[in-house]
Amino acid sequence: MLISRKLPLAAALLTIVAIGASSVAALMISSDTLEQSAYEKLEAVADGRRNQVETYLMNIRKDLQTLVNDPEVGNAVSAFKFGWTYMEGDATETLQKRYIDDNPHPIGQKHLLDAAGIDGYDAIHKKYHDRMRKVILDNGYYDLFLIDPEGNVIYTVFKERDFATNLETGEWKDSDLANAFRDVMAGGATEAFVLKDFRPYGPSNGAPAAFIAQPIVQGSDIAGVVVLQMPNDIIANIMGNTTGLGETGETVLIRKDGYFISDSAKTEENESLVTQLNTDLLGQTTRDHIATGTIEGYRGMVGDAALARIDFNNSGWTVAAIIDRNESLAGLASMRNIVLLVAFGILAIALIAAFLFSRTITKPISEVVDNMSELAKGNTDLELNGEERKDEIGEMVRSVAVFRDAAIEKENLEKEAEENRSLSDRERAEREAAKAEEARQMQEAVDSLAGGLTRLSEGDLTVNLDTPFMDGLERLRIDFNASVEKLNATLCNIRDNSGSIDNNSREIRSAADDLSRRTEQQAASLEESSAALEEITSAVKGTSERAGEAAQMASAAQTDAEKSSAVVTEAVSAMEGIESASGEISNIINVIDEIAFQTNLLALNAGVEAARAGEAGKGFAVVAQEVRELAQRAATAAQEIKELITKSGDEVNNGVKMVKATGEALTQISEHVTNVNNAISAIATAANEQLTGIQEVNAAVTQMDQMTQQNAAMVEETTAVTHQLAEDVTGLSNLIGEFQLAGSAPMPVKEADASHESVPSPARRIVKAVSNAFGFEGNAAKADQDENWDEF
């Protein structure tokens, strides 16, 4: 193939391959980066919603624990059981008539009735209802149930049709409320907590309801069961937050069987417990693994989804963040169009430039070859272009001009020979011989030069005209050889430079591979560091919350101690009152004793007078005797009462002393509790400050992690482009290799030096120090085993 065709074709192919490979690599890297970014955003949203739901559920569990540990709630259960036991008639019919049928408040507001005001149950209801109602309204629960060990629903706040029924034999014995009660009773006093998942609940008009239950334990027996009916309104509000999810994105809460717990805000229908999400991603989620992938069929779209498992009493709930795939990858189409448009534009410009550049080389060479062919045919009427050029092509044109001038001179000589025919035959023969020899030499020079140009046009730069030309044409041979030698040296330099470029590109490619590997290691290290800091943040946050709870309990203990001190003071006052009353009673007994004594004297005198009266006074003597005996009995009783009062006074005195001692002990306890409260408050404050600091460090490491992930993506893109550059240089070397060159062999290709130096990772060192400071192992230990990173 001629050079005039090789050069444009090689330039075009090289340009197409380079731009096409770069465009495809850019599109693939951009697509992967955009898709990964979309999934990372979905994972972050799903994890955030999961944390919100878990926090809400843990607060519910704490509320339930507080209720069952509250002595007032235990007293309420005992009081309601007493009122239920001594109620006349059928308790279910009676209580539902009082608090539901005859309740003056409309449906949904039955809880506003404090008491029916008929019997003892109503008095108990009035005493405890306001507090229970406040618990429900303040915390947003649907209802609160108190159930006795026999399964009787002895109290509810909102008074639906499950109120006053028996969960073992009544209408709702097969409901989840009854199942929660039975599970608590079956678990015994050691079973702390029971959860029944969201299902339709009949008394609530079939609305989804979940129940959490826990026993009230007195000693080793279950005194009753407290049940909270969870609403899904708060969960729906959490799931309804679509910030960061665009137009089609949403988050939903899903049961372990795939049915929706929360309703989708993107549809008009109510999906709660109706719509089921069939996807293998549900089985791939764990507490520590957020599953990502695509789902089909839901809302008639193909969506990207991230599913996060909720760790709450083995509920198996999952938070799903879903967005239409067309929206999440919307930027990819525009990016593809822009890349293709730019690539086609650059390709067109590059092809035109390559064609024009190659034409500047091949066109003059083709003209020189055509002129030489015409000159070989004897045509000397030639117009040579490019004699003024300063390069090798100009040298070749000037050499052809020498041939043309020689041919013209030959023609002139032939004309002169024709004019000198009149010369003698000898002279004519000599001249003809000389001319023939000159023509032969000139023809040999022309043929030799034409052969050299032909080999040159075929890419053979080893051609050399060794046979000397005639004197007039020797300069043409020398100039031709010099031109070929200079062109050969130029292409050798290009070949050598391409070899050097190839070596450098290989070294760059090796360095880029090392940089990519080390950047991935650094990204993994930062990701482990971020996980360790999140674990530390969670632990410090838990410590802060427990310190706050301890401070609240210490404050409550202080308040109770102060109340107990006040009660002891009142008890001392009461004891003193009792002592005073005992003294007054003793005085009254003394008066009674004196009255009995005087009555005895009067009766004795009456008996004496009756004896004196003889028969007439016998009846009166009998009466006087009876009065005397009665007075003696009164005196004896008064004496016994006085002794008892004296003994009671002594006991009261002892009680006063003991109560005073108790008051002093409670005062000391109150002071100690105050000191403990101050210490715990200081601990809680310090824990909050530590939590703030750790959260700031966590945020910084998270930002470093994100930046490192971006750097890793850029390094991968650079590595791909470097590989493509190495392939392009190899292609250029192959094209130059098609020329047959004289001189040294091409430069050897050197392998890149893969040695590097290992230095300790500063991020791992920071995480290890923080973990050791707070007493954590796990990720920190793993970081210690792998603490060196690669640096070059």
C-alpha cells in the first residue's frame, strides 16, 4: 500500500480508536459512579428511617417498662380487680352500658368521661382514669389495657368494644390482644416483653394495630398485664418524609412477610396490610447489611431499592427506600448524549486534521513520483512545485529538476548533432558514440533514481544509490541519498521516541494501578474507621442516655426522700398528738375512777340505811348492792384501762423516738441522694460533651470516607485512560514498524518499578486510640492487624 494511503488511514484509525475507547470508558465509569451514588443515597435514607423507627420503638418499650414498674399502676390493677369482683350483675354488659352505650360523648371521645358515678368501680375509675388518659394522649398511643390474670379487660382508656370482655372466652378471644395476653401468661413472671405485629383489629374497625404487653409482677406471681396498642400514625409520619428522594421516591415499613405496614404517600389507595412486596432483597437484609437492588411491579415501575432490617424484639420489620430507576439514572442519558456529541465533534475535527496533515506529506511525494515517471518517458515539459521547500521533499524536487534540465540539455545536444550531420563520418561516429554513452549513463541514472523513488514510495527507507552517476548527475545521487538518510533518521527518532513514550506510559500505567489499589485500601480503611466511630458514638450515646436516666432516678429518689421526711415529720406530730390524747384519756379515767369510788360509798351508805329500815328497806338494799357491785366493776375496768393507756403511752413514746430517728436517717439519706444526684448530673454532662465530640469526629471521618471514595473513582478513571494511552502508543509503534528503517533497534520496553514503601495509616491510628480510650475492640482490633497502608 502506498504511503499516501497508509498515513491517512493510520491517522484515522488511531483517532477513531482513541476517541471511541475514551468515550466508552467515560460512559462506563460515569454510569457505574452515578448508579453507585444513587444506591448510596438510598442506603443512607433507609438507614436514617430505620434509626428513627427503632428510636420510637425503644421509647415505647421504655414507656411500657415505666408503667409496669410504677406502684401506682399496680395499685390501679388491684383496685380495678376489687371493683370488678364486687360488681353486681354481668360486668361486661354493665360496664359497656355505662362507659360506651350511655356515654354522652361521641365515638372517638369516649375517653373524656371520667366516671359513671354509680358504684365503687366508678370511684376507682375516677381516681386513676385521668392519669392513664394523660399517658396515652401525651405519647400518642392508640389505647392502654389493664388485664387481670383471668383474662378480664378490667380497664381501657378509649373504651372500644374490647373493654370489659374476657380474652379467654369472650368475643375477642382470637384477636392479637388475646394472643398477646396469653403469651405473657405463658412466659410467666420472667418473660419481660411480648410484641404482636400489625394486623387488622376488629374493635378498631379493622384498622391495623400492633400490641406490646408486659406483666406486672408482685413477688413471683403475675398480678396483671399492661398492654399498649401501637398506632401507625407516627410510623406513617416517619415514613412520609421523602426528603432527598425526588419526585417518585418514598420509604415504607414492611412486615417480614412482605406486606406493607405503612401506607404509601404516592398512591391514592391504602396499601397498609394490603400490598405485598415480592422481592428476594427481603431475605438478603440483616441488621448489619443493607440490601440494594431493583424491584419490579410496584406502582407499575422498575425501581431501585435499599432495604434495612429493624432490630426490635425479632419483629422482622424492614424499612424500604424506593425510587423510580428512570429518575435515579436521569442524569445518565443526558451525560451519554453530551459525551457522544463531544466525541463525534472531536472525531470529525481529528479526522479532518489527520487527513490534511497526511496530505501535506503524501501529495508532494506523489507529485515527485509522477514527475519522475513523466521524465522517464521523455517528457521534459514539466512544472515542478516545491523547489523552495526546506525539507526533504524540497531536496527531492530540486533533484528531479536536475534530471529535467539534463534531459533538456540532451535534447539540445541531439539537435546540435542533427545540425552537424555534415561533419565527417568519423567525427559523426565519435560524437554518436559519445552521445550514446552519455545517453546510456543518463538513462542508467534515471532508471536508478526511478527505482530508488519507487522503493521510497513503498516505505523502504534503506534504499541507497551506490552506483555513481555521470559527472553532471552525481550531485543528484548524493542529494537523493542524503534526503533518504535524513528521512530515515527522522522516522528512527520517531520510533525511538514512541518507544520511550511506550515505556513511560507503562510506568504511568503501573503507578496508576498501584495508586488505584492503595486508594481502594485507604477507602476500605476509612470505611472501617467510620464504622468503628459509629460504634463508639452509639456506645457513648447509650452511656449518656443511661446517665440521664440515672440522674432522673436520683432526682426522683431525692424527691421521694424529701416526701418521706415530710411524712415522718407528720408522723411525729401525730404521735405527739396521740401521746397528748392518751394523757387526757388518763385524766378522764381518773375522774371515772373517782366517780366509781364515790358511787361505791353512796351505795354502801344506802345499804346501811336500808338495813336500818328493816323489812321496808330490803328492796332498796338489793338495789344498793347491785349499784355497789357495778361501781366496783367500773372502778376495776377504769383501773385496767388506765394501765393499758399507760402502757400505750410508753409504746407511743418509743414510737416517737423511733420515728424521730427515722426522720434523721431519712434526712441523711436525702443529703446523700442529693450528692449522688449532683455527681450523676456531672457524669451526664460529661457524657453529653463526649458524645458531641465523638459525633464531630464521626462526621469528619464520614466526610473523609466520601472524599476518598470519590478519589478512588477518579483514580480508576485515570487508570483506564492510562491503559488506553499505552495501547495507543503500542498501535503507533506498530504503524511505524511497517517502515523498513536502517540503524539501531527500537528502545527496549522497561517494566515499571512496583516497589513501594509501607507506612502506618494515620486514620487507623486515630480510630485505634479512640477505641482503646473507650474500651472497644472489634473494628479497632482489625485495624491494628492491618494498620499499614501503601504509599509510593
